[in-house]
Amino acid sequence: MFSLSCAGVPVPVVCKKRRERMHAIADELSAGEYDIVFLQEIWLKADYQILKSKLCSRSYPYAHYFYSGYVGSGMCIFSKYTILDSIYYQYQLNGYPHKIYHGDWFGGKGVGLCKLKIHDLTVYLYITHIHAEYSHDNDEYLAHRVSQAFDMSQFVKYTSSAADVIILCGDLNLEPKDLGYNLIRVNTGLRDAWVEKQSTRGLEDGMTCDRPSNSFCDPKCLTHFPNGKRIDYILYNARENLTAEVKECSLVMGKIAGRSYNYSDHEGVMAHICIQDKKNHLPSSEPEESLDQLLQKSIVVLNKGLEKAKNDKYFFIILALICAFLFYVIGVVHIPYPFDFIITFFKIALTVSAGYGIINNIVLNKSEVNGLMSSKEDINNLLQNLPK
């Protein structure tokens, strides 16, 4: 299987050579090397059609795009096996609409599920793209990202009981040391293919994003991550009477052959997982923090998120009041023609700002608080009933 975050933001300055890269990705994957392909950041429907027309006509007859939010989730799955069923769960918290330059809110991020039948095995494929971390030193979205990680882990846990094999792929925007990553791993019981691999080829450090060798790497990111970050994953598990062995997990599809740039700002991740009847149990090589500890840490993060939401509420109330006051003040200021358009411009700007402050206070802030409270209560319920 293969997973790639494709850097498909349809803004030329932000996302360079998008169309050329989409054609290159489609050409490379249409060779059919993998059984299943998981793609993220396919925001433009035209890009999805480029991929679908080439992949479905050559190697992957089955495809599914997960529609969500204003622009779509950006996530799709291509498969050599029939997609029998599908569903999408949108996360309760997805950032803020006024952070247009971040854009996560408009994608309606969540987790998608496709059900396959591979020979006599029922396989559940999960794909996700968690909210990005835009500042390493001051992660204003940390509570949202932890909430998404918990929601996703609960969704996987409660929808996968009928599965023989579970695969979760995607751009988690979480490093292995992060709370969200460990919460997902421990609460679902999924194992990390990169950690469990028996072999690899090519790049051996596993860093999938912000690599200095990537043509789209922002030099500023190298200050905190000189070698890049590992934030793209293939996680897996199988039911008790089966063993799942990772024969290989490698980083692939870096530079496009014959060109000076990469397929994406992320590296692709592939894994060859062999499913067999159980003979000997292979324990995970990863030391795990207890679920109890992870849930306690999550509560702390969500409480901080609630405090931030409270402060944001007061900020937008004050913003609306200041705008209303300034609207009144400049209304009595006389500016002669032809400069009176300045007053009109400021009145429009103040009206929009005051309106957004009111809407944020009445609707958006309340939705954020409810989302944080929902995750907190769900975690408390789980925490109180863990085996002692």
C-alpha cells in the first residue's frame, strides 16, 4: 500500500507546479505497483479527475473521494479490490474560519472509511488528515489536534470490530513523540509500520516532511527540524488469530525523474504487509505510555483549549464594541468631497469586523466550546471506566 500528502492547494504562489505534479503522480501510480493507494490534499476536483482517469483506466478500477466541508476533505482511496462500503466522519473541531490563510476549517477534516473484501479477509481502510501545526513554539490548535486524534481513535475503535485487518493511513501532522500520535496508537491498538518493518530501501530516517533534500522545503522549518519530521504514517493491525508482518516500509516518490522538483512537499510512504494465520505472537517493539496517562494529558490540553476559547470570546465581544463605537464616531466626522469615500470604506470595514465579532461570539465560539467539552466528557467517561 502507498500513502502521499500531495500538496494540492489550488493557489499558485502557495502551491507550486501543482498541475504538473498531479500528472506526474498519476503517471507514476498508474503503473499499479501497490494494491491500495491513499492520497491526501487533493483539494481540487479537477486534480482528482486527472488521477481517477489515469489510475482507474490502468490499474485501480475502484476509487472513492470523501466529500466534506466547503472545498472537500482532500482525501481519496484507489483500490484494486472492490470498495464495498464507505462512510466519512467529520471532526467536531477544525480550526477557525477567520484563519483563511491556514484553511483547515474549509476542508471539513475528518476520517474516512472504506470496506474491502480481499480474498476471504474483511479489510477496513481508514484515511485521515489531522489539522496542521503552524507554529512549533506556539501551537494555537493543539487542543483541536488532540480532540481530532481522540475522535479518530474512538471512531476506528468502535467501527472496526467486524474487520479482519485494519489499515490507517494519512498525514497525521503528529510526530511519534506527540500526545496525539500516542493517543491514537494506544487507544486503537494499531501498530506503526515504520517501527515494525523488517526492511527498508532508500531513505532510512523516516522523515516524511520538511526534508532539506525536498525541493519544496521551507528553509525556516529547518530551524526546529534540521532533518525534517515524520508525520505521515501507515498504521495497521489484524484480529487475534492472524499475524500482520511488515516485510518492508520505505519512503518513495521523492524527486520526479528528469525534473528538478519533487512530487510533493511530503515523501510518499509504502508498506508491504503480509497477513497470515497466527503462529507466534510478535510483540510490538515500541514502548507504550499507558492509556490512562495519555487521557490525563489530553484533559489538560483540552482544559487549556477551553480557557483559550473563553479568552477569544471576550476578545471578539470587545472587537464588536470598539467597531460599533468607531462607526458612531466617524459618522459625525465631516470630510469634504471627493475624499468622503474614505468614510464609506471605513464604515464597511467596521461593519464587517463588528458582524464577524458578533457571529463568532454567538455561533463559532459556542461550537468550539461544545466540541472541546464533547471530547473532554468522552475522555472522562473512558478514563473513569478503564480497568484498574
